[in-house]
Amino acid sequence: MHLGYQLRRAAAWDSGQPILATDVAFTLKLIFCPGLPNEKVRTSLQFIRDIKLDSANPRRFTFVCRGQAPEFSYESGDFPILSEDALDPTHSLRQLSLVSIANATDATSTPALAALAKRYQEADLGQHPERLPGCGPYQLEEWKTKQSLTFKRKAHWWADSLRPAPLVLQAKPLKLRFSIIPDDAAAAMALRRHEIDVLPQVSARTFKRLQESADAQKNFAFYSTLSYEVVTAGFNTRRPMLHDSLTRQALSKLFDPVRLLQATQLGQGERTVGLVHPHDRRYYDSSLPLPAYDLPRAQALLQRAGWRRQATGWARPAGSQPQRLALLLRYRSEDPTFKLIALQFKAAAALLNIPVVLRPTEGSTMTTALHEGDFDMYIRTQKGNPFAFDYTSMLHSRTVNEGNFTKFGTPASDRLIEAVATAKTPEQKRQLLHRFQVMLQNQAPMVPLFFLSYRLATDRRIQNLYPSAIKPGYSAPTITWASNALLGLAQQ
């Protein structure tokens, strides 16, 4: 499959230099360069095999893709472009093909790659974004660690000349401040005090309290949409006690999605059989049973897996030392939904005499623990979208050390995931996705509990917010104020 693109003639870096196809080619090579923190985006773009530049037009290029799928047209344009001149002023990567870089296992084996990786790491762009020229409408004005990020509108931006400007190239607020307020009650209070103007990802209870307040109804607008973010419980399938699917199926029966959805979301959300959204009638397999709480079934499955209940818990033969069924469950400490799910699971496990240690973990430490496999089970969300069905990053064996935290993957499951991602027709994709949903229930590397709803509360004067089912759930750059209101914008 070939996908042709042409960059807008007006598109330019902050320096005024034009954005060219060579910048796109360089960015792709950087994405596939080993030794850089690019695992997630590299996985999502694995279908791009090569890029061909047009010798007659410096803004035109073509992606050569592996296989053929309608989703490629969405995914192939969904990554930021970086400046070749800023990061590779000698254009050293032009001598290397994208294929050769993608096949490299170690940057040190190629001097040009090693030098680029070193230069990129030394630039420390995560802490010093000013060292890299951009092409967007905003620039970082202030960064208060763990408090806020403030961006100001550039006085001159290339897209200002476009008439009419497409939605994705609109930038109306003169300033955007993103405040970090982990506590839900504190965030709601900041909204009431007009310290922030947009409050996304509102908890169900806080949203309900705000909606029931006469004062809040007068000052704020409320939006609720479905989302493609699903709450899941995952198993570390590399653990000997969790290596077999029967044990994982048994433990899956200890979750109570019905009560959890009510307790954590006041019933707002969607239970699901898998990772496909229930509202997607094209591909969702409604013939499968929804996950359900079932202690007798859990016990029967454990016995089928070879476990025997003893006075001290469950055990099964495993060489000279029997295996003991005892679990360490991690979840992000600042999320009350995860905490409630973990407590419900622990209480259910206790009824079967299965010890569970809960380990609430701070966000960055949680990510490290997941990468290193320092857990038996986890609770977290998986984010999707309505355009693509590529589960490589979360369940393919190739991404075990990247985004596949369950460490799951078999030759058969890998082939199925690859086939889903490259399906050529809707009917073929439907059949493959139904097989994928069956596989997910049978193998049970993770348990999808329910899809979340996105709830949003804003100052009533705000317009053109465009509530969305894709995180963060709204469009900040398009926001305007009603007449006679200030153009500044503060938001969480």
C-alpha cells in the first residue's frame, strides 16, 4: 500500500525555514533509531516500510506500507515532525535507508546513528524544549514542576494565513495554562473559585454534586461523552503461577464489573467483553459473555488448573517446591477508581483464601514497575480510538519490554494481532476482531472491566470546546469566550 502526502506550502518552522519532506524522512528515521525513548510511537508505525521523496517537489512524499488497511491513512499522519537541520545539521542520516535503521538492533553499530542518539540525549529536550524549533501555534512560557505548564500564543504563526483555517489548525486562546491538581475535590473547588475554567476527567460523584448545585448550574456548563478508554486488570503472565490461562480465567471471576461500575462511575460507562467498544456495532462481538463475578466458577477453574485448597491457601505441584497462589496487585495510588477495584478484588480473593497484597504506587514508579515486571497483577486504563485496531503495543510478544506489560504473546496471538492491523476489508476485519475478542477471553492476559465516560465541566462563557470521546475530551486551541470576556484561558 502506498500513501501519498504533500505538505502545505505555508508550513514553516519558527525560524521561517520551510517544513520539507526531508524533515518527515528524518523524523521517521529518528523514530526507528535504536537507543532512543521512542518505543511507543515506533510500535504504532511499524507498518511503514519505507518513505519515497519526490525529486520534483520537496514537499511531496510517499509512505510504502506493509500490507494494506484503511487505518493506515489515519495512523500514518499522526506523529509530530522534527527539524532535520536542528538535530542533524550535517544530514548524516540521509545516507541510511529507513529499512536499515529499522533493522538495526544497536545504535553503536552505525557511527551516524550513535552520534545522533548521543546528540539527541544530550539535548535533553524533555527538560529543554526551547532547544528544538517548533512549528505549532504556542510556545512554553512557564513550567512549574508538578504545578502547572503555561503556553503563550506565538505572535506570528504560519497557519494564520490560511483561509479558511481547518479546525486542527485553529489556535484561538492567547494563553493556555494547564494546572496539575491530582485531588478531585481540590480541582472542583478551583473551578468554583474560577481559578481554572475547564475541568476535564471529572469523577462521577463530583460531576453529580456540581450538576445538583444551583450556583454551579448558573456558572458552569456540563458535558458527558463516551470514551475509548477502558479500565483493565492485567496479569504478569511470566510469573509461573500466572503462566496458564485457567488460573488467569479463575482470578478474572473475582472482579465484579457490575458493582464496580456503579460504585466508581455511578453506572456511567459501558461494560465490555473486550477491547472493542460496545458501541462499535461493526466489530464488537455481542455474542460473548460479559465478565462477571462468580466465586464457584473461579474455584472450579483453579482446581482444573491443578491448584488444591489447603488450610494455608492454594498450592499445586511444581518440581521440588510447590507453587503458592499469593498475589501482589499494583495500581496508581492517586486514582480512587483503581483503589476501589483493588479492594473489591482483595475482598473476593479472601473468600477463597487467596492472599493479595495491595501496592498503591506513584505514577512514574508504577511505569517502572510495569516495565520491570515487578508485579503479579495491575489495574490501569488502556486508551484506544475509533479509527484504528492495532493491539501490537499492548499484547504482541514484540512489545513485551515496551508497552505489553502482561508479557503475553504466542505465535498464534501475534499472527492474529498482525492480521487485524492489516485487514483489507471491513468484513475481514470484523471476522478477525471477533476471533481476537474470543482469544482475549480464553487466554485472559487482561480483564477489560468497563469503558469510562468522559465528564467535563467548564465556565459557561466558554464556546467552541468540541467535547470529544478521545482524551483529553475537548479541543483547547479552538476555545473562544463569549463576547466581552477575556481571551486568557486557565484550565486543568
